Amino acid sequence: MPATSVIGVQWGDEGKGKIIDLITDRADVVVRFQGGANAGHTVIVGGEKFVFHLLPSGVLHEGKLNVIANGVVVDPGQLLGEVEGLESRGREIRSRLAVSGAAHCVMPYHKRLDEYREGRKAGVKIGTTGRGIGPAYSDKANRSGIRVWDLIDEDRLEAKLHANLDEKNKLFTRVFDGEPMRFDEVFEQARVWGARLAPLVRETGKLLREALAAEKHVFFEGAQGLMLDIDHGTYPFVTSSNSDSLGIAAGAGVPPRAIGHQIGVAKAYCTRVGAGPFPSELDGEVADRLREGGSEFGATTGRPRRCGWFDVPAARYAAALCGLDGLAITKLDVMTGLPEVGLVTGYRIDGELYEDYPVDTPMLERSEPVVTMFPGWTEDVTGATRYQDLPQNCRAFVAEITSRLGVPWEILSIGPARESTILRETA
Ligand code: IMP
């Protein structure tokens, strides 16, 4: 059975958590390979709501191994908090969780640096989640980062932390006019985290390659979405990792050919949280309806999400870049009741019409969306169990998306609960 990846093809928050939770039944192993606690996956099971920032969405399923691989930046306090939060709700997961020793840690000074950089008067403001993601990946690229293995070896930790904190404290005080951090406090905190994390630490790349060789079904769970990818998204308004299937091989330590089947998750409309170009953005009544109806407020920061129509050229770009095999289209129910539903089918830039997504961010910033409207539907869709149960106009909208992208749908999500889903096999 091939490994499967589930990734977001918009600007994050596409509803990946629900899709992964849903198809995890078929998985033996669920893997996070990039990003960190900037992600926020909401899963609703039996009326109970769970929000994870670092744990893979498979943790709610018994008998599945959950892996936090080397490409993730791990905030140790956040991770331990999520593990203990689940335990306090009667769900034991330690025996099913493996954390890569090679993953880099998000340290307290990374979060402060994120905050200081975003608070600067000059320079680009990304509107980050403030979780220290960019500074942690910067230290990784600078070869100065602290990895999980370093955290559990006190001598290594002490030496590395001294070097890091010396540099960061100079930045805090001399560049940002801020406060330094005390070595002994950060060291003590990190030492305790290391001791608590140690039993979970594994060489996860080897573990995953062995699982693949044994024909176990491995699921790679993306965080954020392709349009936030550091190389292929709307740079600089992006996150600091390859937030799509292009990041899997390096972020998990598996051969690229191991990624067999790729599912792209897209909402039936678009949202974006944080700064940066968003050509299909709406304001006014329709945007308010999508925001309220879809609870479009950040799971990590609570910020209201910007809302817009489904952006076909952007999704087609994502499909081509990742080589998607199938689509999961989510939140179709949120569009119920709109008299008309729109698709962005191109852009007008400097008076010229473009059918393809422009990769140069300033061009995208100057683009005006070309929107094609389709008739909406008023019938409640949440109880549908088969494709044929959906209203004709809803099916026509889905067909417009899939034919314009050249990718078939595999899953349609029509409500937050696990049951509110139509799978291609059962359609
Ligand atoms: P960072 O990842 O916290 O550095 O934030 C960089 C950009 O990515 C900001 O625009 C964030 O709002 C956005 N971002 C990060 N994580 C998520 C996510 O899980 N969903 C949606 N947007 C995200």
C-alpha cells in the first residue's frame, strides 16, 4: 500500500485535521514533517473538540504510531502540554508517539525574537503566529540550532545554549532595545524539558523507512498550505518551511519516491490569516457570512481570517507543483444559502489578463481577480451521505473546481463532524 500525503493547497486552515483524522483509520503511522506549533488542527470526535498544534492528528486513534519527524520545529513545553492535556482527558498516547532527536527546538528566545521582529516599526510585517517558527528555522540554517538530542544531553545543551543566548541577548538589548534572557532560567527549563521528552525520542527517519519497507501504510500530514511554502508561496508572506508535499522527503527522512498518493485539501472558498497578497479577498456581507459560518478565526491566534472566493489559478499551481492525485474539498456547507458562489478564474495585472498564477509576489499584489459566478444552493447539505444527495448547484460547483484543476475529488466535507463527509468510494 503506498504512503499517502495530505497537504493544504491554499493558505492553511483548509480543514486538514478533520480529513487526516478521518482517513487515519487506514493508516499505521501518521507523520508531521514540517512546521511547528504555528499549526492549529481542530478535530471533533463524538461532540468533543480537540485542538492540536504539534501532535499529529492521528493521536485520537488507538493503535496508530504518531511521528514528529526531523523537519518539524518542536516547542518542547507546548508538546509536553498537549501530551498531558490528552492524558488528563483519559487518552494515553506516549506509547504511540515518537519524536525525532534531529528535530530542532523552538526555544524561549525564538519566540521573543519573533515578537520583537514583528513589533519593529520598520521592515516587512508578516503577521506571524508569534510561535518562534522563523527564528528557530533561521538557527537551523545558521547551524547554531538546538536539536532534541542536544536537549537531553546536559553538557551539549549547556555549551550550545551559552553560544545561542550570548548572541540573542546582544540582539535583544542592542538592536531591539529589549530585555536580555537569563541563562540559568532558560537552561533549567530546557533541562527539565529534555528529561521529560527523553523517553519519546527516536531516530524517526530509520523508523519510517523500516515501516515503509514492511509495507505499513504511512500518512504524511502537512501543516499550513502550499501558498505559505517558503520557496513556492507568496514570499516573504510565508512560513519558514516547505509546507506541502515537497517538504516530505527531507522533513521525514524518506526517499521521494516513497510518497505514493497525494491528497490536496482545499476549502470551497479561500481564507488567509496574516499579511500578504490574497487576490480573491472579499469584504462586506459575503465575507462576513463565510467568516461567521465557517468559524474563520485562527486556531492558534484567534485572529479573524480574511475570506475570499476559491482561487482556481492558485489551486491549479499547487496541483501541478505537488502532482496531486485527488482533492478533498471542505466546508461546502458554509456556502449554503449564498445566492451565488464565485470562482476566481484569472487575474488582471497591469491591464493584461493572466490565466496562470503569477509567482512574483509584487505582481500578485497588483492583480485584480477575474471572478466567474455560479448559482448557489439553499438546501441543507450536512446530512448528505452520497454525492447524488447534494443539491444540483452544489455538485455543479464541485465539478467546476475539479475540471478546472484537472484533479478528481476524493473527499467532500459538508460539516465539522466526522460523519459529515462524502468519500469517493461510497459516492
Ligand atoms: P509563522 O509560521 O508563525 O512564521 O507565520 C508566517 C505566516 O504563516 C503568517 O501569515 C501566519 O499567519 C501564517 N501561518 C502560519 N501557520 C499557519 C496555519 O497553520 N494556518 C494558517 N496560516 C498560518
